[in-house]
Amino acid sequence: MLETPFANRWMTTVNASTTIWKYFEAYGDLGLVKNRGENPNVVYDSGIRLNLITDYFEIYFPIYSNLGWEVGQRNYEERIRILFTLDPGRLLGLFRRKWF
């Protein structure tokens, strides 16, 4: 675990995902975090993403990270991330994309 959960010098990340089946995707994130006076730290996580409506409603279930096996840790439900977009412009784009 990082002593400072934020970067005060720089941070860079790479993200990837692939479809497993229909709405289920595997994802992985890899990052470097640099804080003043410290060496860069490598952070990573991976898991399953339930992609209900792409870019509008997605649920991320972490499986493994630099903290270890995520599923077995206390308060796992707090680690689940939900992406929900209410931006009217993006939502209008969703309907245009689906119907035209």
C-alpha cells in the first residue's frame, strides 16, 4: 500500500480490457506513482467489469492488485466501483448512436 495515496510529482498509467463474454470484460491497470523525495512506486489492479451500457453504466469488481487478493480482504464491497454518467450531451449521443 502506498503511504501517500496521491502523487505530488507525477503519475502515469496504462489500462487495458478485453471481452470475456457479452457484457463481461477483464480489465487491468498498471501505473507508476512518484512522490517528492521517494522512488517511483508501481501500482496495479485487475478484475472483472460488467459493461451494462458502454461508457454510461459499468460496474468494476477488483480481483487482484498490489494489495493482494482483493476479494478476500475486509470491506470488499467498498472496493467495487460504479461508473454512472448523467451528462446530457453524452446520453443524447448514446441514443443517436443506437437509433441512427
